[in-house]
Amino acid sequence: MSVVTTKKDGEVLVITSDNPPVNALGQAVRAGLKAGIEEALSDDGIKAVVIRCEGRTFHAGADITEFGKPPVGPSLPEVIEAIEASTKPVVAAIHGTALGGGLEVALGAHYRVAVPSAKVGLPEVNLGILPGAGGTQRLPRVVGVAEALPMIVTGKPINMKKAESIGLVDKIVDEGTLEAEAIAFAKSVIGTTDLPRSGERTDKIKDAVADPSVFSSFMEKNGRKMRGYEAPIACVEAVKAAVELPLEEGLKKERELFMKLVSGTQSAALRHAFFAERAAAKIDDVPKDTPLIDIKSVGILGAGTMGGGIAMNFLSAGIPVTILEREQAALDRGVGIIRKNYENTAKRGRMTMEQVEKAMSLLSTTLDMGDLSDCDLIIEAVFELMSIKKDVFTNLDKTIKKGAILASNTSYLNVDEIAACTSRPEDVIGLHFFSPANIMKLLEIVRGEKTSDTVLATSMALAKKIGKVAVVSGVCPGFIGNRILAKRQEQAQQMILEGAKPWDVDRVLTEFGLPMGPFQMADLAGVDIGWDPEKTSSSTVREVLCERGRKGQKTGKGFYDYDDARRGSPSSETEEIIAEFMAKNGTTPRDISDEEILERCLYPMVNEGAKILEEGMAQRASDIDVVWMNGYGWPPYTGGPMFWADTVGLDVILAGLEKHADAFGDKVTISPLLREKAEKGEKFN
């Protein structure tokens, strides 16, 4: 059966695509659309055309499986040019989403009719490319530069209310009436001689032609968000071409920019990131038909920053939550912070006050563990100390109904040891949320030795429901993310005792693309995390900083000194503390190059990732990439630490590790897997 069919409705030819799941614009669909337009033009009885789709959506973009393969005609630009050049009116009937190539097809049509629930957008920038079938040239001509730039450069879709207000959609029709309404609309424009062809319009770009400052203003406002990324800059350049050049030349410029991006490392990295997230959701040895537990209510132990943030994920997804604390004051404080967070979100227009009240109505509190006995999932977010965790799980085991999931939010501790305190280790799992838990996308799901398939599969499904990107980890100290982080922190701490300044280490890593360096991170989180004033002995730089009240941003000084706006500047006191340690150790400070800082911070991370793979603690290298991009701010345009290592060359990483062997001492031992792959010229991904 053909994926594109045509039928006549009086003088209107309806071209319908049916290519599940998202009507991607693969070769067969492109050929079908072009043939449909040709059929309409060759039939004197046909006076107008409607392009529509079956299933849940209009064309939701290019067929990503064709990326990297030799192109087979007709190309999408050819198809769109044929639609736009039609001498008979063409109406696009939009439902679901018209994304990327889908919106470009709709822009090729002369008119657009849509249902209120539809969304349209050009998200190509998220894959490190730009719209390559005229989107950067036609959209500004239809909606103006000021409206087109954010759509193309951020890739964020817009709703129909917005689309209609900017002139992108001609008519919004009731759900369920789209086909009939689109046909009626097509009949109403039969005989229009001067068809509104997007590519020929100049009315909406007049302002930008007269005053091109719209571009510099946009760059000024958004430049910081684009730092390091090639595609957004190319998008701005392409839109500029729409203003400065005739359509044909603009399309040529768009194609040239597209080809450069699509063959570049950043696009490969961002496509890798896209597929890696999807791969992370698959657990190789858990059958697809594994039964799931229906999670109707969640209990959370601890109303602190972590517990409150975790609760918000479930409340926002419509799942009732009960929070347990030891004291009423802590509960009241926690609930107050949750409400304040929601109200701030509402102030920013991201939710309504009605939604705030709905979420808050699902929250209850208690001082009695017995009130959690009927919950389907319990998550403890108590202090990160094994003795406390064991005590909590022993009590949960006695109190909570059989068949419920018992989860620990530990970021480091042994989940098997925690599970062993219960009579049901198969029901115990680690759910490591990242702070702030209501915002950070990553959820490390720690699979214990005895965790059942049902508990694991339920946790993965639940992660999706609450909008998290989940990655499965085995049980090892620090799991995937913090285990790798520890290697970077270790080298950063060591290098400042050899002559590198903390701010130099931070600068090198932020220039690489990380949101902050190790010392900025320590100051933000609190230098005193895990520091015990009772046991302190001035044995490390960190201990001395804490002893002197330099606990980070919260005290106005840590590794850095902070002003009232929490802007950090290099601290002479920190330099003096470090110099004293070096003198005590008999170390002569030396100049450490940016290259050495980068290699000694990042190469051991890749090496540790290889060890995690060797030990089977991560299912695949791309899972490690997903953890680091979503939990630690690793720049997605390099694809995560393992993909980045592949692009640098594993032989280069190995040689670098060997070069710094003396500095590493016994802290870094080379992974046999890394060595083997480097010697064979292989990659992780």
C-alpha cells in the first residue's frame, strides 16, 4: 500500500500521507507529495489541493534514519518548490505537530489551516543543523524577522494561538473537523490569481531591510545561550540572507550552511545525544512484557531541599505525595518552599495558579511512618550516612505494604547493603535525583543485585512520566556520574598543589564548555559538604578553608571571594593557604599549561568511563554521555565524555594518560578496555 494517496472531493484533490508513527518525510512520502501535486496540475477538473496526514500528526520532520546515507530524490526542497509553484491553491491541514520539514512543507503551501491543539516549529538546531528546505528563507517572509529568529534559533515550537497571531496560520478550526474545513477553505480560494507564495513575499521583511539592528539586538540578548554552538549562529546568518538576498540566492546560502553543519562534528555529537537518550531507555536484559506496578501514591522521607524537589516531580505529574519528617517545623518549612517554587514558576508564566493549587492539593504531610504504609513507592531523601539509611530501611520494611517499591536517593552509597537490611531486597532500588530535583532532567536508576525486573521497569516508566531522562547504573561507589566526577575533582585538587591556580582550572573547563569548574562548583554547593568541625585537622586546603569560615558562596567566601551579587573573584587568602601547603610539602610551584589542565581533568574521566563499561556498571558508552550531558552540564555539542573521546581519538587519550603517568601516580590506572580499543583503532560509540 502506498504511503501517500490521493482522492477527489469535487474540484479539490486531497493528498494524504499515512506513514506512521509521525509521517516522517522519507523518500516514499516525498515522491508521493510531488506526484500528488503533478496529478492536480495535469487534471483540468481539479482547481485546488489539500495536503493532510492520517494518524496522530502532520509531518513531524525529516526521516532521521536517512541521515548520513546517499540522498534519493526527490529532495525535500524540490517537493516544496513544486508545492509553492503550483498554479492551483494548496492548503496545508495541520494537526499534531508540523516540525522541521513538516513546517517547511506547510510554508510551501499557499494557505495553512490547523486545529487548536497543533504545534509548529523548526527544531533542527537541536541536532546541530538548520532547516535545510527553505525554512530559514520562507518563515521570515511569512511572519517577519523578529518572530522567525527565536523559532529558528532556539528550535522551540509555538502553539496555534501564537501561530495565528503572527500570520503563520490562516484559520483555526475545531478538532475533528480539520479535513472538511480544509476542503471548504480550499474551495473558497479557487480562482485566486495572485496566490500568497511564501518565497515571493516581501511585506513582512521590509522592517528588517530598513533596519537590520533586529539581528544585533537578538544576538545581544541571546548570545550567552548560544556560546560554543555553531548551529544557532548559522541560523542567524541564514535568516539574514532571507532579508538581504532574493529567494533563490537565499536558498543557496541556506543549503551551503546546512551542508557545512551536517558534515561537522557538532551535528554528529548532537545527533548522537538525540539517539543516546532513546537508547538509555532500553534495558537489554529486561523483557518488554515485564509487568509494571501501578504507582498511585508516593511517600517521601525528608522535607529538605532534596525531598521537596523530588516531591514536586510527582505532584506536577498528578501523583499524590505524602512527605514524612521528624518535626512539624521541618514539614512546614518544606511545604512552604514547595509552594514558593510553584508560585515562582507561575510568575514566569510556565504554569497557572490553578495548576499550582492542583499540585499542592495532592500533597499531604505526616510525622508518622504508619501513614505511608499504603504508598506504592517510597523514596528516602535523608542524610547521606549508611547507618541512617539502614535504620530507615529497616523501619520501612516493617511498615510499608508488600509489593511497594523502596527507593533510596543516595548519590554514592551501596544500594545492595541498604537492601540487605530488608526482607525484600528485590523491591529495593536506587533513584538518584540530581539537585535541584524539580529542575534537573537526569535520574540515575541504580539496579541492585537483587532488584526485580518489575521494579526496574516500573522505575524506568515512572521516570518518563515525571519528565526525567533515566539511565540505569550498577552498584559501585558514586554510580556513573559521581564516580567519574571524583576523578576530575581529584586532579583539580592535586594541580592546585603543583602550581595551577583554582581560577585557571575553572577557566580552562568553562572555556571547554562546562557551565562551571570544580572550584566554582565547590563554592556553589558549599565547601563544607561532608566537613565535620569535630574531626577537622587542617590536613587539606578544603579543611583549612572551612576552619576559616570560607564555606563558599553562602558565607561570601570560599575558594573565591564574593560580592553582594555573588560574583566571584580570585582570593589572595586562598592563594596564601595553598602556598602554605606547598611549602609544607616541599613543592616548588610550576607553570601548568591550559593543555595539561584539560588533559589531566578530562582524560581520567574518560578512563573511568571505560572502567565502568568494563565492569558492566553502565550498559553502553552512550549512557555515560547521557548522564554527563543531563546531570553535569557537559556541553551537548561535544556529545558527552565518551563520544568526545571518540572524536579526539582513543589513541590520543591513551597517549595523554601515559604522558601524565608520573603526576597521576596510583590515582589513575589505565583501563584495559581503553587500551585495547585505542590499539585497535576502535571507538566507544
